[in-house]
Amino acid sequence: MNGVHDMGGMHGFGPVLPEVDEPVFHAPWEGRVLGLNRLMGAWRRWNIDASRHSIERLPPADYLGFSYYEKWLAAMINRMLALGMITAGELASGHKADGTVVASPPVTADTVMDIINAVGSYQRDVGANPRFAAGDRVRARTINPEGHTRLPRYARGRLGVIERDHGAQVFPDSNSRFAGEAPQTLYTVCFTARELWGEAANPADHVSLDLWEDYLEPA
């Protein structure tokens, strides 16, 4: 979707200032938010792409003003409300509403490490030949989807070169709206900085993006 989250190449947000000796968490509540996201995700009511899209749909002022884990928390609450996992009253009070059935949690103290250490893969075997090969010139399609997409706005309509074929992977645009995995070939595509941002860009700079086949067309 076209939103405030898609700010690659935009001016006015200031330089990126890496934090020296940055801690894993700046406060204990951040670790709890990470834990809550992992545990609530174990219900399998959403997937990683739907989770990302819920962050993108935060109001622009919240998205720009919230810290990283504040975004995670707000988006998780919105997902839980939308799915009926909690009620607005329960959220306000911090207590279970009368008559709410207590479900058996999918994670216990004995199984939580299995969830944390589980290794998943989004690669799929589709038995189809990829449309492009390394060295092919391609153009990123000019699209403006209302839903989730991993095609950055600054790359749309720009020419690039296929660097690598990663095989078929789950397509985030459909997976985010629970319309199926629709796996297709994922490529690394290299763009020159000047192709993306014009003659003022450094001619030695390049940007490599991982882009699904539906995002690309022959150049």
C-alpha cells in the first residue's frame, strides 16, 4: 500500500543515527511486547505478512511518533480486537469480561522454547520455470495496491538487472489478506542509484531489492 511507512528515498526525516552499544531492549516492557507477539502469534490467527500490514495501517501520526515496539504493540492490539480475541472493554479494564470463555493457551512454560527455536521456511516447490534469469534486464511494475506489498514505491517503474533467483517463496501480497500463499519466484534485483533517484545520485551506488515475479516485467 502507499503509506507513510514507505519512506525509502524520501527527504526531511534526518540522518540515520546508529546508537553506540545499543541494548537489545531499552526498557523491560519492550521485551514483554516481543514475548506477547510471539505467544499471541502461536494461535495461528495471523501470519507475518498480515502482521506487517497491520503496522502499515497505523494512523500516520502514530506510525511516525511511536517507537519500534510501540508500533508492534498497537498493531497487535488492533489485530486481536479485529479477530475477537479481546474486547474493547477488556482492553480498557485489563480484566476478562464476565462470561468470556477461557481458552487453553497454545503455548505453555514447557513448550515455549520449542516455539521460539522452531525454524520455518517460506520457500515452496511449485514445479514451474522462473520467468527471468540472472543478467536479465527487468522493470519494476508501476502498481499502487491498497493492500500489503513488498515492492517499494521508489522502485516502481525503474529498470534493474536480475542478480539471483531464490526459488519460489510465499507471496506476501496474497498471504497478508489470507488469500493463499500463491508462491512464486523471488529474485534479487539490482538498481543503480541514478536509475532510482536521478543524476544527482552517486554513480557508484547501487540498491539490491528482493522482488517477487509478479512485481516485474521484461525491460
